[in-house]
Amino acid sequence: SESLVQILAAEGMVLPGSVVQRGVDSYVVHMDVGDVSIESPVHEQRIAALYRGNGPRGGGDVGLESFDGFLQSIAKRRGARVVPELITGAHAKDGKPCLEIADGTSLAYDLVAVASGVNSNLISMLEGVAGHYAPPKTTRGYICEFRSSESEILKLMGRSVHVFLLDIPRFEFAAIIPKGPFATVVMVGEDIDQELVHEFLENPVVKRVFPTDSVPCVCSCSPRINLGARERPYGDRVVFIGDSGVTRLYKDGIGAAFRTGKAAATTAVFHGVSRQDFQKHFWPACQSIVNDNRVGKLMFATNAVMKRSRLTRRAMLNMARKEQADPDAFPHMSSLLWNMFTGSAPYAEMFRGTLRPAFIYHLAASALASIGRRPGARPVRGAS
């Protein structure tokens, strides 16, 4: 997101071109009633499309560099020592957490900071060591990588992320993100299964944008997504950061990991590593995210209701279209949609925006104007 790119740059971590697979200057929102292209509110290409891990299967020939690898290289330059060993177990000894590795040895640590995400077995290994900690509540998402030529992906998608708001049961939203010769499909919803994936990929709105039946899918996965912490993510000498602890609802965990990681480091260096130290100095940073996620759940629930009505879908579309067509118009709906999908603003800030009288007035006016009209799909502005 814009905010994360700026924060990293302020800390001296400027993303190189080898990590950024594509600079994104707009989001195109697709519904059955039509499409609208929403440009960055600040008119700058600050959204970066990148890969967190090793990238898609078969991507070695295109020279992909992962974002995680970039951050790890910075940490190594600043003195971190990377030990490439498989952790097979964990236990406590003499008041310290001990990590067991594959060769049968174990090492005790003054502090174990876990940034493994929710799909790692390490979380369950540390449950007994971290006191009352329990893994976060999760749901299944879906990620699929389609591969073509870079020129073909650019022709199909432009420099835009394409977001789909469709009235499909158990479906929240999906995005197709251009990344060099790849297009990444990300689906979010309630325990997404193959039936739901098939229904989405075969939807006429999706096929109008991206020919999912003619571009090959080279790999796919169904990762677990953090829906909220069950217990506070810390114990004596153990702290959980990002997706393994507290993260933003339906957002990439790196932004929350940056904030909570910084709070954990500050606590450990200046206060201590006991449960009480983390409770007093680390938990407030997590609590602000937890509180904001409560607002986020309300907003996604409201969005689910609005998606079911053709009238409200038309109203949202027409309101955003009018804002994008008039440079002097205040982007009420455009900013809401942009921030919902990029994560550039807290959910509470977005929610306050929907309570403005001007937002409510323009949404109602768009709904009234939509009655009796059938705005069909039209060529997408700014997507090429």
C-alpha cells in the first residue's frame, strides 16, 4: 500500500525495481452492473505489486526477487545472523524457550520472536511454551498464478489491479494483480473451496477482464488467513508478530508486522521480555489493530449486504464514476473503495467517511438516479 511504501522508505528501505514486479496506478472495480477505474488519490504510482515468498512455480527464469528476501538481506547487512535450520519442536528449560532442530540438538534463547505467519507448524509447537497463547482464528483463502508473456499481461490488465465485487455466496472479494509475465488471482471469503473458485473463474464478469480458460494457471494454493487473535500474542520470552499474532483483517500482514515488530523490539530493548513487559508496552500497538478490525468486520458485513442488491451496486458504481469523471469532485466513494482494497487507511477512518452527510447524500442521489436505469459494462478507463 501507499502508506507502507512510505514508511519503509522513511526507514531507509527503498524497494528496488527487481522486487517491484509492477507499479500500480489505479484499481478497476468490476461488478455485474459495470466497471469503474479509480486512480490513486494522490496521483502517484506508490502501490507496488510484489511477491512475498519465492514467487510462482516456474518463475525462476524471469529473475524474480522476493520482498521477504529483500528484507532479510537488509537485516543481514545490519548484523543479523541467518541460520537455515528446520525447527522440529520447542520446550521450556530453566525459564527460557528452547528450539529443537532437525539434527536433534536444541538451543535456549533469551527471546523468541515469531514472524512465521499462520501457515507454519512452528505456531503449534510454541503453544505450550508461550503460556496462554492460542493460534489465531483463520479461514481459507485462494491464490492462483496465471502465466503469459509480460506484453500480453500488460495488454489485458494495464497497470491496474482489478477487483471484483460479485454477488456470490461466501465470497467477499477477489483481485487480479499484474506482476510481470504473471497475473495473481487472490480470493477472500468464507472457507473458499474448489466449487467457489470455479464459480468465480467462470463468472462472465471475470472472463470479460481476463481469459482464465486460455491463460494457463501454473500454481495455486489455499493459505489460511488470520481472522483475529484468540489470545494475547505473547508470553514470557516469547512474542508473536504479524500474521502469527495480530494483523489487519483481510490485508497483507507485512504492514501490521512492521508496527507490532517495532513495538516488540522497543519493549525488549528498553523494558524487558516478560509477559508483563509485553502486556504494558507491546499489547497497546496490537490493541489498536484489534479495535480497528472490529470496525473492519462491520464494514465487510455491510458490503456483503450491499452486494446483494442490484440497486446499491448501481449506486456505488455511479457515485464512483461521477467522482472519477470530475477532477473537482470530492472522492467520497472512490476513497472508500481505494482504501478498502489497498489498506492505505485504518478501517475506522473509512467508516467515519461513510458517516459524512455529503457521503450519505451522494449515495442516496446515486441510488435514486439508478432506479430504472441499466448501466452495462463499458470500456475501462485508464486500464491500458
